[in-house]
Amino acid sequence: MPTITELSELTGDYVFDTAHTRIRFVARHTMSTRVRGEFGEFEGGAVLDGDRPERSSARLTISAASIRTRNQQRDDLLRDKFLDADHHPALTFTSVHVRQVDGTRYKVAGELTIRDVTAPVTLDVALADAATAPDGGVRLGFTGSATIDRRDWGVNWNSMTTLMVGPKVTLEFDVTAVRRS
């Protein structure tokens, strides 16, 4: 696939390719081990303006019930007690501002909603790849992360949780987006 080198060539409306996108998290448990997991069901997209990146935007909706850590008992606890997925089925992110840091790195400020609590978060995002597919479509690869304090969203179960689970959670993502227009 030919690589695209000019940001202006990236302008368009994109949808996330869920088969090639990963939304992950890392949290500390008992202050020594790390628990890693991911969300398996989500949808999202972006509107990119290659000439004026500050006009770009992104959105993501994640199914809270799709959380997976490779431990069924922990997954059930996270779903039921931490995320309360029955009453709050979705986690959402909507960007409010995009700032280009350098040629391929961006700060994407937005609003993250978890358990019906909305708080600001800023993602560090890098454009990792941009290419034209054999069918003529444009595919982009982004990587990024943000560290949040889960307590800002009321993600806690009980007083023991406060002692056993670190408050900081690192969100990590590898996104493949396909241009629709």
C-alpha cells in the first residue's frame, strides 16, 4: 500500500475498523501487580481536517459489558460493581479540541463519560500510519494513551477496593480508521 505523506490528503470522515482496533487499559492491583484488559465491543470515528487539525474531532462509544481481563471472576466484578454495566451500559469519549504538537503527534482534549459522570481527559495521540489500500480507500493508524483517576468517575466498589486497587488507570489504544468520504 502506498504511504500518504501530506496531512492534507487525510481530510475526510473516518470510521474505526473494529477488527483492527484495540482499546485497552492497565491498572495496579495491590500496588505491585498490573491488571491488563481490553474492551471488545465499541464503535467510533473521526472527522479529520489535514490542513487545519484543530477542526478535527473524534468520538468513541464502548460497551461496558465487553470488558475482558482473562479472568471471569474479575470481569464479572468489574462489570457489575465497578462499571455497573446494567445501569450504565456505555462509556463514551467526545473530543472538544485537537492541538497538533508536531508533524504526527496531537493532544486531543475531550469529555469522557463513565457511569453517567462526565469529566475532562486529554489523550496523547500519534499518527502511526497513513496509506492508500489496494481498493483506493484511505486507512490510518493511530496510537495513544491517557492516564485517568478512576475515582473522578466514581469507579469504586468499597473501602477495600480503595486499598487494593490503585486509583490511576492507563487507557491505551491502537486505532485503525477507514475513510468513508
